[in-house]
Amino acid sequence: MPEAPSGVARRRFLGGALGAAGALAAGGAGFGVAKAVGTDDPAPAPGRVAFYGPHQAGIATPAQDRLAFAAFDVTSSSADDLQRLLGTWAAAAAQMTKGAPIGSVETAPDVPPIDTGEALGLPPAKLTITVGFGPSLFDARFGLARKRPVALEPIPALPGDTLDPNRSDGDLCVQACADDPQVAFHAIRNFARLARGTAVLRWSQLGFGRTSSTSTSQETPRNLMGFKDGTNNIKAEDTAELADHVWVGAETDQGWMRGGSYLVARRIRMLIESWDTDNLADQEQVFGRFKNSGAPLTGKHEFDEVDLKAVKGTEPVIPIDAHVRLASPKTNDGLRILRRGYSYTDGIDADTGLLDAGLFFIAFQKDPRTQFVPLQRKLGSHDRLNEYIRHTGSGLFAVPPGLRGPGDWWGKALFA
Amino acid sequence: MTIRATSALPTARPTALAGLGLLAALGLTACSSSAGDDGPKAGGDAGRGPSAERRVANVEITAAKGCVPDKATFTAGGITFKIKNKDATAVSEVELLSGARIVGEKENLPPGFTGEFAVTVPAGKYTLYCPGASTERRPITVTGSAATGSTDVAALLKTATQGYGEYVETQVASLLTAGQRLATALRGQDLAAAQQAYVDARPFYEKIEPVAESFVVGQDSIDADLDAREGDVPAAKWRGFHRIEKALFQKKSLTGLAIYGDQLVNDVKRLQKLTAGLAFQPTELANGAQELLDEVAASKITGEEERYSRIDMLDIDDNVEGADQAFAQLQPALQKIDPALTKTIADRFGALDRVIDEYRTTSNPSGFKLYGELTAADKRKVAAAVKAVQEPLSKVASKVANA
């Protein structure tokens, strides 16, 4: 669970002013925060997040309360089928993010309704639908081998991995986030239905509570260990940080990825029964933060600077293997990622009777080879938290830029 | 109708699907103007009117105006509708209606994609229908008289229902023969022969299961008498295939089974009486096919059906074959109504057959791997192939109902 940045208090203070200036500057370059474009999508009403824009929503837009995530495998070997599916998904996503059904629920008595109907009458609930492409999509099947970005290198085996192949990888991913779980699930369910004959669900994950804040307007939530983890996350207002660390820019070898990002998903099971018996002092040493306030062990308030040099006697105040130290940009050459994870539970482990619960970690970044992978290699080897967590699933996906408007679809440029 | 030999290892399913399979996927590029141009290709002669003249309507779908054809009046005969969805995210299909009847249609048309369909129509008033559009209906007028030659869809549907009726009768007759062999074996001493007789009889029931299931009169159900699993009915009333299966494959004993064999033969005779000369509706064929695939998805792939013999894959093959046969009967008519849908279903039945074929083996009496030999990945693969047929198949009933 990499922790994001520091340099913190300053950024937070200046966030508003910098953000506004940055957005103006970036607007010209086409890398501003997603804004509505297209004829049928004026400035979104409250409860609506614009679907069309330079970047896909669901990355730098404020993290919603709930997650439904799914990975698909494409079963058809026709590139036309694949594009038609992505086009159909794009239209359905435009509808659902408006709070509208994907099609009629009352067509004729003798045909199944087009929309499954469970979200009828519910508000859009800030639904965002974010789609990505796994490395396996770029094999020989669709003629895309030469379009694979070098940054989409499959994540190598990392220290401490206990990955289940049935909870890992996939040709396509769909991240649906909303403030209403039924709205988020409705999106995944209808996508799966629209995919029949072309793609099948490979795995899916529900998240019941956000563990990150991606806007300065949001409180930092707590993870299932009861800690605020991700205080120093990149925020939507940090336009320059987003350009530096999250959005793919001119450096990419694949033009179709400009304005996109790379999504890393890790299903991190927490051994919470063990954690719950650990004493408070040790828990705080593990994270390097105070449990109640969320302040670093060197400070008093949540957003106080993490002082990695502070010592008490001969020992560092923040232990050398504390999570906050190992994940800090200061110990990682300024490396940052945008975290957007959710707490999950999948009932109990049938073998042990222990709760199967933890963090469904999601991070966005410019290049996982230089961001997530080295960070996790370090955390997986040294993090004191490892005693209480297991990485049980993993996925890497290239998230293309946002859609321009109706008639555009994910990866349209990829197939051109 | 081809009927499979009872115990011999079945070969590929020889239905009307074979020919269509050859027309499979052409790898079109969706960005070009030819994207989605699969309707007429798959449709063969549908819509290519006898006259050399080709009338074309260009239809643009927009969020603002809905479906707009550039031409709304035609003379009778072949008309091609070329459709482009510009930006209407709520619309994904276009139909041509005569009253409530679908004359032709094109699906899978999200914004950014094009497609077309062709029809051959006599004079009359028609409606271009785009469900979900801001203006859903546009009138199309056809005048004059067609040069004729179009085959009547109603006649084709009638042939379909008669053909299916004959198929059902043939299966029930074979079920009776196989049931009598089973009853004979149950009176003997040879357990292996009795197990084989059980395996041989099952397919004929599984192919027409929805027909048998339709006969429920009060407390009396043919399906329960023949096919109830343990616990479905009070223990004292439990008889039929699975009562026999449990004794043969779990207890491995023939003791006391003679009476169940005789009851089974009697129950099949009841079924034969009920199904003799039965008239089916086209929608019943479509729904029956769907029910057979539901059977596969709901209880066969989960291993709930053949708990003791573990020949679930054989049941799956026969459920699919029964569905496939019902669809094949409808195919000539459906080809006229919606060639693209027909091709999709035929292709996917073909793909499903190929998946099932992977589990054939000569080392088991059923001709298939036993349920316990299937991995979770195997089961998911079969289930996904079944779902791929179910989704388009669910649209067939409405098409043949209105035809």
C-alpha cells in the first residue's frame, strides 16, 4: 500500500490558487481536468460527472463512495467485434452516467428489456466508468501487437506476492464508481450483458468504501486497519502533479495513449484478526502515523509534514520500516502515484473462517515501470505492514484518454 | 432430422448450421464506411429483389432528430437501408415495421458505427422504428407492386413448426425404444449393461425436455415422474430416471429396480400420447430452445442433474442439440426476417459445438468426460459459450411472433 507524497502542507495551502492557474495553463495544452464537451453533455448537473473530456473520469475526479470493478477476457478474435463492443459500451456509459437507462426497459412483451432496470429512478450518483486495456489484448488476436506501449509491460513477480490467477489480469478492465452501490453494479452488469458473445467476465470486485481522497474537498478516509493511509495523495487540484505523475504525455511511444494513464489494481487482503490483536503502539509504528489523528509520529495534525530525520535518542521516530517512510516520495526520488482504492470484503475464507477483507488498491500513474513496480518491490521486501497483508490479485491496464463525444469510443485511435 | 445413434460416439451435429458457418466473420474495420456491413452479406438473397434496380435509403441517427431517412417513398421491391448512428447514445438498432411485424432490422449500431439491412417489400405503409431515439418512428411508403418471387415467411414458419413436431415425435419414439431396453436390462443381472442402457436413453429426453416439462396437470407432472431428482418430490413418490440412476451408479445394485423400469416405460407412453400430433407455435420453438439453454446454464453446468452417473456433459450436449434443432427449424424463416441475427446465432451455436466437442472421449460410456473430470475453467468456458448463444436467441421469439 504505497503512501503518496509529502511536501504536503505547502501544496495543500497553495492548492486552490495553484490549481486554478494550472488549469488555465493546462487547458490550452489539452490536459486540463476533464470538462464536458459534446452536444448532449452540457455542464453536468449536481450528482453527475461529465463522461466526455480529455481524460477519462474516475481518475482525477473526486473518489466516490463505492466501487464495482471487473476484468474481461475477449472471446471473439474479430477486431470488428471488439470495436463494436467498445462502441456499444461507450454509448451505454454515456447513458448511465447521465442517470439514464442504456435503452428501453419496456420494449415489447416478448423480448427481454434492453436495460436490466435496477437503476431506474436512481440518480446518477456521480457514476464514472473508466475502461482500460490489459497487456494480453495486444497479442496476435486483433493485430495490435505493434500498438502496445512499452509502459504496458506486465508487472513482474514482486516480493511477497501470493497472487491468485483467477483474481488477476484480463484483456479489458472496467472501473465503475458511484455514491450508490446499485448504480455502480448496474453498470458492470449491463456491460457484461452487452459483451456476451464477444467478451466474458474474468473476475470482479466490489468495494464498499473509498480509502483515498482525490480532491482537497474530501476528508481522508480510513482503511480497514483504522488508519488514514493516503493523506498525501495527488489531488484533482494538483494539475502540475497530475501532468508530472499521472497523465501520459509526449514521452509515450504510442500516440493513442496521450492523455491516458496506467491503472494498477492489487487485491490486498488484510489479516485483520491478527491486526486487531496488535497493540496500539505497534500499530502506529507500522504505519508511522497516530491512529486517531492521522498525524505523522513527528507531528500533531494529519497534514503535518512527515519528518523522516527526527530521532528520539538514537532511534528514528518514524521507524526505518514504517509504511509512511518507505512509501514517501522523499525516500523514492520524488516518485508519486494517484491512489484510488476501496475497502472490500468477500465474506469469510472457507478454509479458516477468517474474514476475507482488505484493500482493493487502485493506482493511476504515467509509467508503472518507474512508479508502482519499484515502489512495491521496496514495500514488498521491507514494509513492516507485510506481516498483516497479502497481495492476492493483480492487474495492469492501459487507460486511454477520454472520449471526445458521442461517436468516439475507447481505443478508437488505437484501431485507426 | 438427423438422429444420433444411441451409444456410438456422436460426430459433429449435422444441422442446417453447417452451411452458414462458412459465412463466418470477415474482420471488417469499424472505422471505414463499410463497418457493420454484414447484414446483406450474411443475408444472402434476402432483399435482393428480382428487379435489377436497387433502391437505397440513407438513414442518419442523431440525438437531436432521431432517425432520419433521406428518402421516404419507394416503389415495391428490394430496398436497402444504409444507416449511420452519428451521436445518439440511446439508440443501437433500427427496424422496419409493417404494423407490429418486423420486416427487417440492423442491431449493434452505437454512435460512430454504420450498418445496413435490405428488405423486399410489397406496397403499403411501413414504419422506420429506432427504439430510444428522440423521434422514434418515421413513416415509409411503398407504392406499386413488386415483381414478386419472395417466399412467404408465414409458409416457412408453418414448415418450421411442422418439422419440429415431427422431430419431437421421433425423439419420443426413440425414447420409448431406449426406455424399453433399459427396463429389460433392469430385470437382468448385468450392472454394466444396465448402466449403458441408462446412458443410452437419457439423450432422447434431454433433447425435448421443455416439451415434457410443459405437461403439468394439477398435481400430475410428466417431467417430475420421469426426471425428478432426489428431494424434488416426496421420497415415496420418487421414480424415473434419477431414481434408477442412483441405484445403478451409487448403490451399484439392480435389486428392486424392475418396477421403476416398467413405470418409466409407462410414463414415456403417456408422454407419447400427449405429444402425438401436437401443434407448436413458432414462439414455442424459440422459447423452447431458450429453455434448453437455461437448463444447461442453471443446472447442468453446476453438476446438479446427473449426481451419481456424472454424465452431465452428455446432457449438456443433448440440451444444446435440442435447442439447435428448434433454431434450425426456424432458420429459413428467420433468415428472411433478420439475416444478421440468424448468422450471429448460427455462428455462436457453431462455436458452442466446438467447445463441447473438446470434452468428447471414447473412454467413457457417455462419450464425454465425466463431470468430476471438468475443471472450474472448463465449466466457465462452456457456460460462457452457452450465454453467448442465449443473448441473441432471446430476441427470436419476438421476431417469429410478429411474422
